[in-house]
Amino acid sequence: MRFIAGTFDTGRGSWAGNDWRPREAQDVFNDGPARIWATGFDPGEIRRCSGRRGQAELLAIGCCLATREEFSAARAAAERGAWTAAMRLPGSCLTVARDRTGLRIAGDRAGTVTLYWVPVPEGVLWATAAAPLAAFADAEPDPAVLLSAFMVRGVDVLATDSHFRTVRRVPPGHSLVLTPGRQPRTEALPALTAKTSVEEGATAVRETITTAVARRATSPGPTSSDLSGGVDSGTVTSLAAACGPLLAVTYTDARMGEQDDMQYAERIARSHPQITHATIDGTRAGVQHFDGLQDPAALPFTDTPSFTLGLLTIKTAQLAPATAHGSRAHLTGRGGDDVLDAVPTMVIDQFRAGHGKQALRRTAAFARTRRAALWPVLGQAAHTLRTPYPKALAALADAITAGPRHTVPAHAGTSAAQMLTWCGRSAATAWLTPAGRAVVGDLVAARAQIARPDISPGALHERLALELMGDGHATFDQISRQQWGLPIHAPLLDNLVVDACHAIPGYARTHPGDFKPLARAAFTGHVPDYLLQRRTKTAFTSSLLAGLRTNAPALRRILDRSLLAQAGLLDTSKALASLNSAARGEPAPLAALHALIVTELWLRTLPTARTMWWETTTARQQEVTR
């Protein structure tokens, strides 16, 4: 697994870990108190811009799409102390700015590149992956985070924590500031774009997305893309095809084939002569959800639990044409729902912004499109509007700790009214033992203590959904690079794309009953009109259920050996009962089952030995000498 790591000496003495470095890493930066290494990155993915002696310098590692002029301007911004401008480069990369006062390090706003750190004697050790830091610091996985990730919603489960005890996370959209003689701190990097309307912001949305796609598509080497037939992948594919030859891959199966995705995908491919269209039928290929999980030791490791493990053989078949094509970048439409659409609770933000009449009409339209009675939906909207977030979290913590007398049906959380709440819990909380409930309840209660009372639900849920998608993309890319040597790109999650789209309030980006009007406003005349007019979206539940049913014996074995159950936090019999219900086609918390399975596999495959990630400088020197 590739990652970037570095050390920073606080100036109070020698850093105690100075005999260690990441295994097989290349030196990227070694100056004064700071040292940086990169593992698994090509030389072309490392860029550095220095000014005159004593001036600020800038380092970018990863998919930095900035032109030479843009990169130089970013360095100049760092010199002026304009940190957001300096660290919001086109693309998706780690950015490091050094000036006279110290070091500032930032990932991206979506969390596809996330920064972690641990305090060490006389310094700081940081990395873009938490697992290597955990191995170095002998930090154990944090069961509260692991369980809460799929037991609750609307809760900032991670905040400044990670999946490991004592390993700290820099929240996406923030930078880690390291200064000699001072404690590490984080600072927010506010968006560069002021709030605007759809009419005024559509041009910026089109330009930033077009740039994110085009600069990838015009880089050296063959390019491929997902083409599901949806608005997001269809837009990315159309923009990429305008730049040159493109292999577009559509995955389907017997159940998905009953929908209209394939019709849209084939029509898009016919509209662009530059596209070579490859179709993979999963039914004919004999692949399903949850295939290939019998031997955890053979599975790829990711820095956080990855839903992609549940689709491993599907992705193998889907990406086979791209790998055979020699693609050096595979583009996806991931993140489209997070930037071109909006979360339901944006209607509460609309109320809070003083647009009461419009918000009432929107709430009525939302209830109508969800086929729900209006008054319960309005009542929930009013309750959320008048309840501060910390109070909602405290009530959730109490409900979780209370246990079985507050049960949640397997199908709960899908009603229109529930979609307008601050936070809630999954039916999977029924799997928790008293100790497990205490662990999850304590985490939620701790978040209630630090939650901002002035935050709005739409903004909160928008950020949490974006970060969840960013993490999912990051682990998919980690798996793809390990398994197939194919980098996965999500242009819609780039910093500048997120900034441009989120500059338009969520309640203006979309409307109940309409489908991604922002995409239509931004790309009419630039991508096929029939794509922008699409009103349907395919659900994959039937395919997931079919795979779960087929692979139920292997999944039962995973749950029978549950490490969370061995820790006394999970009642295996109740989780197995949900699995069996799902296999019979009965209501069950499918997302939580998927999450539990990949979490258990993650715990099984976790490399915990320091020497799996790190080597001594002496060992490295001996290897180089040989």
C-alpha cells in the first residue's frame, strides 16, 4: 500500500525514531527539522517549487494537476500566508508548505488523501495512512470507531480520531501545522469560493469539472473510464472522450439488465467516435457480491475497512478490459451525488437561511416524492430545526445505552421523516452486547460534548457524506493498485470541484422530483442532452442480495469467527440472524451487514508488526550496499 510519511523535530532534542524510515521509501524532503518519504509513488507524482533562499517552498505528492504557472502562484500564496490558495491545487494530492515558521501539511477536502499523526518523543510522526503509524506506535484498533461507523448515522464518528487508538486524524479540509517548540495543531482551510446561485455558479462548476477530467485524460498513456449510463459517469466519460481516444467500460448483470442503464451507456458510446465501448456481464462472467472472501489472508489490505472487498470479483471482471488496454488512469463518476446533488436535510438549512416559504414548498414536494404523509414530515423538520445538534447527539447516546427496550426495526431509517433527523441508529445496534452499547454510546456522548451548537444539519450531513465517499474511493484505489496495477481517479472529488459545487447551497443545487439540475445547468451543450434529462437511477439491492444468498456460508464463517464478538462487543447470534434474514429476502440492515463483514476481514488482515511498514536506516544502507 502506498503512502507518504514524514517526521518533524520539535527542536527539543533528537527525534527518538530517527533510525527508522518507511520500507522501500524514497527520500522526498530532508531539510532542517523536517523529513519526508514517499512509498509507491512515481517520480512524476512528486513536485517541488522553491523560491529564493529563505522564502516559502511548496511540495505536492500525488495527482497534482496544476500547471507550472499555477504551482508557482500557489508557492507565492504560501509566501504571503494565503494558505487556502496555496494548498487547494487542482487534482487530489498531499500538499506541504514550508516557510520560516515551520511546516503546513494538508490532504484534500473530500478525504481521498487524509493525514494522520502521532506524537513521539521529541517530535511528530505523520503519514497519509493510519496503519503504518499504528504499527510504529503499537496502537490497537479502536472498537468504538469500528462499530460506530455502521451503527449510527449523522455522527462525526472519526472527528480527530482514527481507526486506531492514539493515532490522530487531521479532519479533511484542515491542515496540520508543525512549528519548532510548539504542540502540533490543526487549522481549517476555508473554501476559496463565496456562496453563489446556480445561475452564477454553473460556469465555475463546468470549468472545474472539465479541467479535472481533461487534465487526466490528456496525460501520457491510455485512459479508460466507467460508463454506467448514469449522469455522473456519463458526464465524466463524455468530457474525457472530447480529449481523445477512450476505453469506456460498462458493467451489468441479469438483474441490472432489466433497468435502462445499458441503453444510456450504449447511446453515449455511439455519440462519441473516440469511445471504444467494452461491456462486462457479471452473470456470464460468474461473479457476484461477496465472492472470493473464503481466505482472508489472500485479500488486499486497505488503510480503513473497504466496501470494495464485498465487490472484489465484480471489480476484477469490470476492470479487466482497462488493464488489458494498458490504461494508466481509470476515471469514475464517484462523488457525483455529493457535489451535483444534495442531502435531504438541506431543507432545514433553507429554513435556517430565512427562506421559509421556499422551504415549506420544498418539504411538501419532498414528502410527495417519497409518497409520505405531509404532517409527520413537517413535524420532524420543525423538531430538527429547533433542536441543537449537541442535544440530539446526547439523546442518541442515551437511546443506544438504554438497550433492547429501544429497538429499531430492520427497515427503519428509510422513511421521509427519518431522513430529516439530525442523527440516528441502525437496526444493527440490536447486535451489540451491553459492553458494545456502552462503547458506542460513550463515543456518541463524547461527540455531543464537542459538537458545535451552531452547525446546520444539511451542512453537517453534506460533509459527512463527502468524507465517506472520499474514504471509499481511497480504499478502492488502494485495492486496484495492489490487485491490478490500475490507478482509479474520481475527478468529481477534487478540491476545486467540491469548492465550486458546494459554493451553491444544497437546497439550490437540487429540487425534489428533479434529478441533478445543477448538472443540466452546467453542462447543457457540452454533454449529450438526453443524459442530462435522465430521471431514473438504478438500485443494486437485488444484485447484492443475490450475492449474499449465494455466499451466505462463507459469510457465516466470517461472523462465527468475529473478533468484535470475541472482544465481548457483539452478539454473533443476532448478527447471524440478520444475515439469515437477508439471505431469505426478508428485511435486514444490508449496509450494516456489508460493513460488519468487511470490518471483520480488515481486522483479520491488519499488518501490525512495525517491520511490515518500517525499516531501520542501517538495514536500508546494507540493502543499498548489496
